[in-house]
Amino acid sequence: MAGRFLYLQNGTSNTTVSRLPDLFRDTGLSVEMMWAYNGEFPDDVRNYDGIFISGSPHGAYEDIPFIHREHHLIREAAAEGVPMLGICFGSQILASALCGRDQVFRRATCEVGNKWLDTTVAIRTDPIASEIGERVYMFVWHNDEVRAGHPDMTILASSDACPNQIWRYQNKPIWGIQGHPEVTRAEAVGWFEASRPRLEKDGADIAELQATADEALPAKTMLSRFARLCAGGSK
């Protein structure tokens, strides 16, 4: 029986620029998309073998009903041992729910660009990130950030401007990724153009972003390995 997998969409639209839902389906998971931003949540997290938490235009610290509900869902899923992976806002709300609201803060400036991230020794034995090696390339774009240094966090990668780009919660199957390994090069080029006003406001050079976009295949191994981990735990 295919594993049941919850994809929580936190954006203003119940769609995604990436084919990440298909990547999860290709692993054999039965993916249920729920639009958390619009108040759609499952009745029981115990029905799922894994949960993915998407990005959002909001901050994890905001006083918004769906954000409060998502905090509760994350804590409940962690207590039940359900694997979770969050990207961008998803990483931030995982940190806020599991390590405290003060773990997420508004940066003084936006970090945006296609960047090399340096990894830590801990990544060598990590269940989903050990294939990456000493450095990994991906697109990052965030005004909010997850603090490093919490005792329940294992930092797996950092950038020159952000010490917590990839992290794991305790020794549990829960990970946060600040950047965007899910987007292909072609998707990135289109996304950059569609997001031109916001990106330029945040200090990005669109032509440079498009020229340096990459498939980020090593980074994508984290996604495929997370999917296999969840598929292996099918209920």
C-alpha cells in the first residue's frame, strides 16, 4: 500500500511553481495536497507517513489563524514520530513550533542569490543529506531566518550570510531547508521573471539570477531521500 503523504501548501495559491508533488508521487507516495493558508488541515496527523511544509509570504511569528494551527499540527506530528521536511517558511515554522517562537527573526537585509553553502561534519551521517558533500549549491531568498545555536538543532549547512541554512531537529526525522532545492533551472528562470518586482525590491539582479541558475541536483537528493524515508514507513 502506498504511503500517505501530506503536502501543506502555505502560499496564496494552492499551486506550486515546482514539480515537487510529482517527485513525492514518483517515489510511490500517495500525496494529499492541503491548502493550509486557506485553513485546510487534516483531522489526524497519525494518518500520514510524512509531511512536507511549503513556503509562504508570511512569517512564522505572525498572529494569523492558519499559522497557529500549523504550529499545533507540527508539535502533534513530532510527538507521533511523523517525518517532516520544511522549505523556507516551512523550515522557519518547524523551528518556531519545536524550538520556540524566538528562533525565527526578521533579518536586517534580505539574503537572495544562487549560492554555495558550506556543510558541517554532521552532514556525513545524516539520513537525507549525506550525499551532498562539503558544499552544496542552491537558490536562497529570505527576509526571515532561523537562529542557529539551539541545543535541539543540528546545523547541516550554512551560507556566508546565514549560519542556519539546513538543520535537523534532535535525532528525529525532521529537517528544515532555508533555500529552494526543489526548483529546476527552467522553473527558476520563469519564477525569477514572475517575481521580478519583489526580487528587485529585495536587492536581486534578475539577469544574474537567471544566468547562474542551476538544476541543483545534489541538493535535490535531500528531497528524494526524504521521500524514500517516508515511503519506507508506509502505514
